[in-house]
Amino acid sequence: MSTSVAELRSALERRWQGVVPHAAAPVRPGRASGIVDLDALLGSAGVPAGQLTELFGSRSSGKTMIAFALLAASMREGALGAFVDPARRFFAPAAAGAGVDLRRLIVARPCDCAGVRRAADALVRGGACPVVIVDCSESPAALQTHHCARLVGQAEKTGTTLVVLSSGDLQAVASFASLRLRVHGLTPLWQSGSGASDRLLGCAASVDVAKSRAIAPGRSARFAAMLPDVAGTWPH
């Protein structure tokens, strides 16, 4: 079972029609926001369940935007989601604007690397959350080789989509990831027309396939998330 980009993107659109999306079941390609389609990147393979996916890039690259899209898609049919946030950068209004149901989101804020490991272990091993996001962007020592091996083994058993956010310098995570996506070039989308140029409508970012077991690496696409509920800057 896997989650395709089409589900994630269409989930964000349906959010504004009052529908809360979900990502536990396999989904197929389709078009959504009209910037550039991401389905050409992953196709029917999608974001694999039961495996580790790494979203990496510099700070303010847009990787958290993609992570929120994954969470939003996982909640359509009432699923729980989890976000491990040791840096305490989780921004609830941005998550809600991206379609994340905050009432069904578990946010863990461990104080150290050991706490990150304990939180990730408990969430993946428990299997209650189809998607578990672990932000290691500011905690590069949190996941070493043996930690990744254990987490991947647990994800395979529970079918959890384990997503690690990083700056791209976590060798162990890169080694165990079945899918690595480089996110970069985050830009705001402003409303066009006279007198409306100061209204933020959303954000867009480029996504490159750096590693995949299902498709050839090197492909790139553009992802857009419309955020009419959020005025301000994207936090990460």
C-alpha cells in the first residue's frame, strides 16, 4: 500500500470544500493545484507505506510543507497522525491551513536525541498513525544506523509511512530510506490583481527525486499548496 502525490495534492484542494483527506490507502495519479504536476515524479508508486522516506533540504526549503501534505492526506477517513518536533518549530496554523486536522494530530516535543528516538519508536511501533513525521533537521545525531534499522523494521510490521525531515547530512537515514526527496526553492504565491498583491495564497517548492527503489532518480517537479487560511511566512 502506498500514498501517491495526487492524493496529497487533491487533499489540500478538498480541504477548502470542508472535506478532510486521508492517506492510508493506495492512490493514483491526478492533477491538483495547477502549478506543475508532481505525479510524474512518483506515479503509482507514491510514498511507500512500511518504509522510510527522507525529505531533505535547507531551512525554509519547503520540506515541512510536503510533510503537512502527507499528514493531511492521511486524515481523510479519521486516521491519526504524528509529528516529532524536537526543535519546537511546529506551526499549528500552517498545519491546519494545509489540511491537517489538529484534533487528531499527536505532536511530540522531546528535549534531546534520546527523546526523539523514544518518541519515534513508540509511534511507529504502536501502529496507530499511518504517517509519522520525525523532524531531525536540527537533531542530526538523533538517528544512527542501528536506530534506523530498528525503526524501518517496525515500520514494515505496522505499515507505517515513516518520514524523516533532514538537512541532507544524515548518512544513516539516507542509507535506509527507500525514497529520498530533495526539496528546495520555496516561494510564496501572492494573489494577483490590483490591491491584492499583499495577500499570501500559498507556497510552491521544487522537489527532486534523489533516491527511489521504484523509479529512476534525477526527476524534478513543482509542488504547490494553497493556504488561504494562513497569513504570514511558512515557518520551515
